[in-house]
Amino acid sequence: MQKFDYPRGTVSRLSIDSDVLKSNRLGDPTRRDVDVYVPANHEGAGLPLLVDLVGFTAGGPLHTAWKPFFENVPERLDRLIATGQMPPVAVAFPDCFTSLGGNQYVNSSVVGRWEDFLIDEMLPAVEARFGCGGTGRRGVFGKSSGGYGAFSHAFRRPDIWAAAASHSGDAGFDLMAADFPMILRVLARHDLSIESWFRSYEAREKHKDEDIPVLLVLAQAASYDPDPSLDVFKGLRLPVDLETCEFIEDRWKNWMACDPVELAKAHGHNIGKLKAFYMDCGTVDQYNLLYGNRRIHRTLKELGITHTYEEFEDNHNSVDYRMDVSLPFLAKALQ
């Protein structure tokens, strides 16, 4: 049932046989679908291209699927474009789901070379098929882990992206480290073995409430500090001593080097090369991401880098409505 009476765009699906993902140690599929939205009365040629990086436990096609009560992203785009709140754009929704529950959208010897997939394989395929995007006309946006991906790409790859938006993006890893004691308590029931816990998780017919937080930390570990040893289960290791929860200095250093707070200090000048950069976070974000986002904002202000930062009265969950701000912001910047 069409919930909103606006001219409807079309969503097409591409499948990409990835070469760069073949090295992933998780054994995840390398053939990946990418849904592509094109607005009504357009075929894509000449339009800017936005890329949607979804949050943890999701894949891009989830954002194009039917959604009860509220708009999915194509319906939101239909409304925003039809009402003149934003100019028309094409939007790509890549499936970057992994068996660890999600993606941080960076290259990893464990999870896979996801940055290379997005930039070297997905973008050329979408742009060749629809005639959209191109240098100076590409934007990336995402929420939570997807917001982290938007941060990471914006800070490090202004040669590819001309605009970026991060909603409630992972930042301030020192504050997120409060999860480690809980993770160790879970692993303690499995002789402190990541492999034992993972095998148990895979065998369950119904996941436990604690499973997603454990998966998230493992996915982050696989992205920020993969173990190069081939005899380590899936290359997974934590940055803390499994018995005392003390930080292992070299490993935690690797994590912190990936923290957008640190990326802002090292690469904040690259944001000045973008046409637009937007970030926001809820004031009662239960993962404490507000404080990391404030640190990034402060660093960019100190560097004199033009950007837009907003806070809103909400937590981390169900904040897709914030796209009503970011999508027009990006689309107008890329015209």
C-alpha cells in the first residue's frame, strides 16, 4: 500500500561480483546487491549520487523495503523531492551486511575490503549504469555504524566524496569502552573463548539480548584491529586482557587511531575540501556518542573548517526522520 501520495521514483537492483571482498576471512558472500533509487520522471543521467551506509545489523536493501507506519527511504525521497525541499538525486543502497552483524565500511583483512568495494567496484557500476554521480557529485551518508563510515570516508577520502553526513556516528571510543566488562562476562561462560561463544551463537535458534552487543564489539575489533595470525579464529581479538579487562596498549592504540575524534585531529583539513559536511547526534544517546560528536565539532571549529553540527532531543533509536535535514543538505550542495 502506498502510504504517501507523491510521484514515485523507481528502485532497481544491481548485483556486483566483487573481487576485493574475496579475501575476507569470515567466508561471507562476495556477490553483493545494490539497490538504486532514481526519482520520478528521471532515468538517472546527470543526477548527483548519494550512497546510504546503514547501521549495524542492517543491509542497504532494508532501507528500500516496505516499512509499517512510516516512510522507507525511497518514499522519504519521493516526498522531499516532490515538495521541493530537495532537488532530485540518485541514491545507492549497497548490501554490506556481514556474518558479524554489520560493517564499519573500512578495509579489513577479516571483514573484507569494504572501502575498496564501495569506491572501486560499487561506484563505477552504479555510475556506468545510471549516468549519475562522478567527481564532485558524490555524497555519502549514514547513521550509527553507517555514520562512522561517513566520518571515516569524509576525513580520509575527499578525493572521492564531495559531501558527507553522519547521523549519530560512532565516535569517542574511550567512552564506548564501557562495554568491554559486559563482553568479558559473556565470554566467561564460554571459557573466555571467542570461538566457543561464536559457535554457540551460530547454533542458537533464537538470539539472546546480549548477542548484538557482543557481535558489535567483535565487528569493531575485526575492523580496527584484526589479528594477522591465520591460526586465530576468524582473526578476532579484543583490545583488553580477557581476565582483568586491562587495555592491551598496542591493540587499543590501533582502535584509537580509527576513532573519528582522532581522525578529525589528523585529517580535519580534508573536510574543508568538501562542498558540505553535516553531523548530528541525540542529546540522550544511550551509547554516549554525543560526547564524541561534540569533540569532532570542537576540533573542526578550532581548525576553522566550515561544517554543520546539530543536536536533537532524542536517543539513538528510530531517528530516520533526521534524514529530512541531511538529504536536502547534501542534495543542494551537490547540484
